[in-house]
Amino acid sequence: MRVPKRIFYRIAFLIAVLPLIAILAFVFISQGEKAGYEVDTKFENGYQIIEFTAKNGFFPSSIKAKAGVESKIRVKTFNTYDCTRLLNIPKVGINNVELDPNGIYEFIISPQKPGEVLKGSCSTGANVVEIKFV
């Protein structure tokens, strides 16, 4: 019994595409578990260090931090010439702070309550960073 070419091509297409779809679905699902607040902080000299880079966005853009401890927000720039040079995190008094294109900046913040979320942005609001205290 001979299979018509049209059916053969459809079956071959499905055999080729279905594994690709399954792999992509697995990648997105597994990243979904990690996405969001995936970066933990470190401690230096009695302060929790919440660190991110500002250049064509904020990286990481979502940070998990420990609530109830004094913290330093550390921002690194390296050849940063976009809107992320102007940092805003209003809840902690960081308003329109202009960062040099190359540098490391630290801002001391008071202990935050569990569940508190600090939202930061660049000058245009197009790039955001979110720090969740747990």
C-alpha cells in the first residue's frame, strides 16, 4: 500500500516539528520556575548587597533580598550611555540620580518589611528593576 505524498509530507513535518515544540515548551516552563526573583544577595561588612548592572536595561531585573536587614544597593555601569544612567527608586529616596558611564555606586537603605517590593526605573521608565524582600 502506497502512502500519498501529501500525507507523507504532513507526517514527516509533524515528526520534525513536534520534538522542537516539546523542547521549547520545556525550556519556557523550566525558566518560568526560575524567572522573576532568582538572584540572591550577599553580605559584606554587615550589609546585604543588592547588586545590579545598568546598561541597556538593568541586569538582573528581578532580585530577591532578605527582609529586615540593612542593605546597600550597588549599581555598576560600564560604558552606559542610555536612559539607565538616570536611576529612580522612589520608595527609598533615590530620585533622578545621574550615574557616570563607568562606575560603581552604593546607596544604603533601611531594613525593608517582608513582601515589600522596591521598583526602580531609568529616566524614561522603559527599563525597570524590581527588588522583592522576603
